[in-house]
Amino acid sequence: MPDYLDEAQHKAEVLIEALPYIQKFNRKIIVVKYGGSAMSDEELQKNVIKDVTLLKLVGFKPIIVHGGGKAISSWVKKTGKEARFVNGLRVTDAETMEIAEMVLGSISKKLVTMVEELGSKAIGISGKDGALLHVKKRYSGGEDIGYVGEITSVEPKILLDLLEKDFLPIVAPTGLDDNFETYNINADEAACAIAKAVGADKLVYLTDVEGLYRDFEDKSSFISRISIKEADKLISDGLIGGGMLPKLSNCTDAVKGGVNRVHILDGRRPHSLLLEIFTDKGYGTMFYEDN
């Protein structure tokens, strides 16, 4: 058989493998939290947007929730200030909040443009639009860290309306409090809250790690599937720490809140999103409810 036919045969097999997953998730909502290195690399950025657009074209109803921490820090530095963090949360004064909102809005519109270039409809919104994300002021260990919000409620109507009209919503994580003050929100938490509120079938975190490890220094301890009961035990036993702990807590919270599956994937690997969803073997770590 000629080489080109071998290649065509392989492509056909890949499509056949993907078919039952396309059928299973047709018209299901998937929330993709997008950030980290995959956002700062132009080529990876294009790959992520291609993947999410493909999901939309084959019947999924995707929502993107994006971060922008590195870009915000870069712009803060340009003003002569140094970014400061307390327990992983950015200290956000009024000037920093203004910068963050500007940067997040710019990122949203760039992602919208990339989706539109691929022939799909997208709209960039923030958590302020349609009263999507309502927040209260957040403190870290009792310390005032400025305009950092803790989500108190989600109004999903604007997202559901956009999905119904065949738009791909791209959400910047800001919100309003009772006094209509603008607050910055942790993007992981925003994605979790939104996924629960819209009844998402899947929530995917694109990160800078391959997934979850029992011991990050031991690559043989990688966990490809984990139940919420097992994940809670890892947390209570103190086996997970650092930046992975809040992400793990968001994963378990989402599943307990009705999201069918939650995934942690390495966004630095091209097309990791498609590999996880459309192949039998999968990729990354999947969280699921105990039977």
C-alpha cells in the first residue's frame, strides 16, 4: 500500500475512534479554563483556539474562561510598580484593577478574533456583563488584598442565551459587588463556578503540568483517573500542596456541584484537549464522581 494511503487509513481510524465521543457529547456544554504558558505562546494559542472551535463545529457547546496573570504583571511593571501576591492572590489596588480589566478585555477580543478567523461566531464578555459573576470582597488570612473578589453567585442566563444563538462565549474573570465595584477574580474559581451554574458536562483546566501526581518529583506517580473520594483523601492527608492544591479543590468542587467530568491537561502540548476528549486512552488527569 502506498505511503499516502497508509496515512489516510490512519486518519480514518482516528476519526472512527472519535465518533462515539462526538455522539456522546453532542450539544453538551464544556467549559475550558485557558491560561498559563499556552496563553503566552502564539503558536500554542492558535492550537487551543483551533481545538475549541473544532469542538464547537462537531456539536459541543464550549465556553472559554481565560486568565491573564502574566500579561497583567507585565503591564503593572511598566507603570513602575511591582506585582505583589499574598497566598497566591494578586494584591490589587485601584490602579492595578484598572490595568487588569484593560488587559483581560484585550485578551478576550484577541481570542474572539482568532475564533472568527476560523469561521465561527464568538463574543467576549466579562463577569460584569449580564450580572454573570457577583462577588464580595475577599481577604487572605485576614489581610486586605484590595479589589480581589470571592464569587457569591452566578447568573448564567447570558451564557445560555449566547450558546443557544450559536456563539462561543469568551469570559474574562471580573465581577461586581453589591456596590457595583469591579473586582478581579481567580480564573480557576470563575471557571468552576460557571461550569456548575450552566450545567456543564465537562470542565477542562489547561495548565503548565501534565496532570496530577501523588509525588510531583516521582513521574511514575502520575494519576490518570481519580474519584472525588480519593482526591479528598489526598487533600486531607496533606499529600498535595503548592499551586496544585487550590486547583484540585476547584476540580472536586465542580464534580460535587454536578459537573460530570473535570480534567487537568497540559496546555503546552499541542491539541491536548482533543487527545483527552476524542481518544480512548485520553490524556491528563480526569476527576469523576464515585459510583
